[in-house]
Amino acid sequence: MSRRIGILGGTFDPIHQGHVDLGLAAEKALDLARLFVIPTHVSPHRSESFASTFHRFAMVALAVSGRPGWRASDLELREDAPSFTFATLRRFHERGYTPTEMFFVIGADAFVEVDSWKEYPSILDAAHFAVVSRSGYSVEELPRRLPGLSSRMVGPPLDESAASGPVIILINAPTADVSSTAIRRLRAEGRPITGLVDPGVQQHIEQHGLYTSKLPDRRGPDGSPEPAAGRLHGQG
Ligand code: ATP
């Protein structure tokens, strides 16, 4: 049985169909035995109208349920502070996975910035990178956008006898043209998000009123903070 694992990190605020398509494209192209979906820490200075860490994890758990081999992982959230990707990859090495068994799954929009990452370029030796097209960011552009890395770029399926170490696999598969930002905006405008997120995730967002509150600390008419119901709106 394949020992290959995929690692898909993101803020997932919320997890949406584009993320699912990204994971499915990598799983199919690379015959992955497992896909770990790992929510990352986000800055505590972000707007309070975004979802809490607990809700982000819950939504990832709902999105992976019913998908054999997919796992929601709290590996990064258990840390006190944001983890760099190289540290997460090292955790998997400590668990016994070799770099050539690991595939860091990422959209082409995010991968073009890899040269600004901590531990670049050695991070590229810590795992294969499986890069998937995103609307407006085709992987076909990558050899031109990142010429210094073009010699490491290959197409699927991966020929393990030809590659001596980790490579960058370009997967040109269609993924839903959606972003978490667009979903938050639709919710703030009171518009539907049906089809853009998994049905279980949609139900969670609606049940908890996520992404609808702009100012959770707004004050009552006499200037005093609104009671609990006001604070809970959009966050409970
Ligand atoms: P935001 O709108 O809040 O910036 P996002 O929708 O871009 O969020 P992230 O959680 O930041 O989502 O993305 C995590 C990973 O998923 C990144 O590698 C990103 O490139 C990829 N990704 C996100 N949306 C898509 C999509 N629609 N198609 C393909 N890849 C995607």
C-alpha cells in the first residue's frame, strides 16, 4: 500500500470547494494514502468578524468527514504560536515519513511566493511540492515565473525512478473559482453560499451565524456594552 501522504495547510476561514478540489486533484494525481488538512494559526489582530480557531477546525473536520483517507489535523493549532511550514514538515519526518513520501499540496497562487519562505531553498528538499492551478494562476506559468526552480518541475504521474529527491509536481486540474474572502463577503452581504462550501460546512456557518457580525463589541444605547447576545452574534 502507498505510504504517500499529502499535507494541505491553510487558514480555512472557511474551508471551501476550491480547497476540496485542490486536495482531490493531488490525491488523484499522486495516489495519496492520506491527506492531512492542517489549519494554521492566524494573527490575533485580525478582524473579530472572522471565525475563531475552534470554528475553523470544526469546519475542516466537517469537510473531511466522509472522505476516506482525509484527516483534520490540529498539529499547528496545538502550538502556542504560528508554525512555519518547514517546522510542520519536520514534525512529519519525526513521525517516520521520508521527504519523498510527503507531498506538500499548495495552490499556484501561494507557491509563487515560496522564495520568501523561511528555510528557502532547503525547504524544497523536505517534501515534494504538489502545486495545483487556481483560477487566474495556471501552473503552466510557473516555469516562467520561477525560472530558478524550473529544472525541478515535473508533471504527474511521478516517476520515482527518475527523481533522486523531492521535486515540484505541477498539476493542471480545474478547481472551483472561490476564495474564503469571497465567502465572507457574501455572508456579510446576507447572500447565499450554497455550492461554494461543503453542505455540512454551510450548515455550521449558518447555525453559528459566522461571518455576519462586523462589530461584535458594539455598544448598547446607553454606551454600555451589549449583553451576551450581542457579543455572541456572529461568533457563537
Ligand atoms: P483568503 O481568501 O482568506 O485569502 P483562500 O481562499 O486563498 O483564503 P487559504 O486558506 O489561504 O484560502 O488557502 C490555502 C491553500 O489553498 C493555498 O495553498 C491556496 O493556494 C489554496 N487554494 C485556496 N483556494 C483555492 C482554489 N479556489 N483553487 C485552488 N487552490 C486554492
